[in-house]
Amino acid sequence: MRSYAKSIELYERTRKSLAGGVSSNVRYAATPVPLFFERGEGARLYDVDGNVHIDYVLGNGPAILGHAPKPVIDAVAATLSLGQVYAAQHPRETVLAERLCRLLPGIEVVRFASSGTEAVLMAFRLARAFTGRTKILKFEGHYHGWSDQAYISARPPLNEAGPANAPVPVAGSPGMPPSVLDDTVVAGWNDLDLLAQAFERHKGEIAGVIMEPVMVNGGPTEPRPGYLEGARDLCRANGALFICDEVITGFRAGLRGAQGRYGVTADLTIYAKAVAAGFPLAMVGGRRDVMDTLLDKGVMHGGTYNGNVQSMAAALAALDVLEADDGAVYRDLEARGTRLMQGLDAICRKHKVPARVQGLPAIFQVFFTDGPAPSNYRDAVACDRDRALAFHCALQEEGIRTNQQAKWFLSTAHDDAIVDETLAAADRAMAAIA
Ligand SMILES: Cc1ncc(COP(=O)(O)O)c(C=O)c1O
């Protein structure tokens, strides 16, 4: 048995001064306590008890190049003596904005922010200002940050969520004003009829439709063929903006995100996480006429840390790696992730554990179910979560770190040898829970 004695001791101490012992509620979910790490390098994390973990959490997505990637760290280090925040412009912002506009589908103009949560709020404000409407339509099981306006029906208990064909918005936290629910329409994802019906029920009211183009937070699930195109067309027909939240899928579903992968372009897109390989950077970008409401209509967007020197440097250095040879690293990522998914699938079958390994090669989950492949949030939550937790715990004992839903993020640092090591460990972990 691995020992976590030092983590447990530090957690008890930390709880006395840091609320709940963590800086984000998501981090409560760890076994036996939120673990304390000393350092990360490549695909591995090293905890305070001396345990080594092959990390498939990767900061919940950002560390696309693994931990402490040298080109990024060197580029950031080279800026440390130049200052951090100027409350003014600097040339790295120009260069990064130009590169992103050149690279990403549908991005004519960008604005930088520091977290996905705030970038989502900006997209909502732009959509409302541009259309003159108030309501935002979002999908059950899709997470767009923890703000009052967005943390609605992200993981709703089904006994509160209403019927599948017309879900009711469910506030995700105490302390959220009930009025935010009036401005939010919730629909089931991956079903164009449900979206069309929601538009019908709220004719002329919906400013924007936001979605994770691949549902990741509710359980990694690809859009059905034609779904993204259909959703975009329904938005157009109803005068609403189509907003893609690529905070996770950006620079992970491929060099050009999910929109590049599936060939569908949104009116507005939010990127964060992998865009700066782990440094705090988010952005909203999209159609020039929509982004221009910042100037034309005086839409307010601020943020002290926006465009800070180190995040710009990190993103530029990350892009150098990610863009090289038109995204060659993604071809490797795709191949290794596919091998990992297929290997895990074979392990489940070998141990006669009914499961489906689903998602994209760089972000997937082992769903424990003997039913059909999940296609939306309600399917995903019907899978056996106790078994997923048991698998997560057994993996941790074998030195493999996933999140508690047994969700896996992959980085370019997970090479073939690490994939082999992981599959051998996963085989033992599955035997332990079978
Ligand atoms: C799809 C999606 N959107 C928005 C966010 C919020 O981003 P942040 O945690 O940077 O505020 C997240 C965070 O996990 C996310 O997964």
C-alpha cells in the first residue's frame, strides 16, 4: 500500500488556514485526501510522500506538453526580469493575437483574459449586446465555469432536472441568485430536435447557444455526425450566436480544436487551458462584427492580469511546439491516445468488466456500463460511478493518476514507454476491481 501520511498531515494543517484545505472545490475529490505534490516533470508528478504518479489529470487539461516543458519554461524564465503586468500593451500580445487569428477557424479578432470562467462571461455579454436579447441556452452536463450565470445544470441531480426533452435549469451552488435561472434555457445535448424545440419555446429570446463541442465535463462524448452543423444552422435561423466553449478541446482535440476537427465554425469561441500549456490564459475570439461591439457599443471587458507578460510568452512558446510541422505533435498524441484507449478496452474485456472507453484520444473516459455508448449527460451519469471510483483508486495504488470519474487527459510527454507502463498498471488495477 502506498503511504500518503505526509499529504494527510499537511491537509489537516492546511484546512485550518485555507478554506476546505483547497483552492478549488474540484480538488476536494481526491483519495484519501487532496494530495500534496512537490514537483512535476514531463508525464510524472512527485508527491510529498515520495510517490511517483504518471499523471493523466494534467491540471484538468492545461498541461498539453506535460509538466515543466522546457521550451515554455525557458521562454517564461527569459521574461521574468522584464516585469509582469504593465496595465498597457506590449508587442508579445500583438504577435500572439496575430498568430491565433491566423491559426484558428472563425477567429477574426481575439481578446485575452485569465480564466475560462471570466472568458465565458465575456462571451455571454457580447452575445447579449450584439443581439439585444437576454437568454443564453446551454446544455445539460456542460460546464462553463463556476460563475452565477454559467454554473447551471452542469451536473444536475436527475431528480431535480425535469424531463429529458425539456430540462429545468438547476443552480449548481447555494448563493446563486434565482434570477439567473430566468435568463438560462437548458436543453439536452446531441439531439437537434430538442434544440429546435427549445428555440420554438423561446422564440426571439435566445442571444446565444453555448456548448462544449465535445462534451467533456459531463463525460467525454463526441457530437453525433451533423450535430454541430445542425446546431449552428438552428442558431442562424433563430438569430442567436453559436458559441463554442473550447476551454478543454482547444489545442487538445487537435491543433485547431474541435472546430478544426469537425469542420464547423462558431460565431464566438472561448479558449483557455492548453493555449498557454498551463500558464493562466484564456481568450474569447470570433466574428469581427460581434467582437466589435466592445468598441461600437462600449461593451465592458476588463481584467488586471489580461495579457500579462509571462502568459503571453508561455502561449507563444507553446504554439511554437504545437504548430511545428502543421501540428505533427497531434499525430503522435492521436496515435498514443488511440493505443491507450484500445489497450484499456482490451483490459476491460480480458477481465470481463463491461465498459466503454469513449472520447477523443487526448481526453477520454472509461464508462462502466453494459448499456449502449453514452451520447449525452443523462446516459453518462447512468454509468457505474462507484466502479469508476474503485478503478481510479486501484490505478492510484499502481502509480497512475486519473480523476475520480476515471477520466484521462493525455500530453505530448506521454511517450510509448509510458503508455506501455500505464497499460501494464491498468491491467493490475482492473484485476483488483473485477
Ligand atoms: C469547458 C470549460 N469551460 C470553462 C471552464 C472554466 O475555466 P476556468 O477553470 O479556467 O475558469 C472549464 C474548466 O474546467 C471548462 O472545462
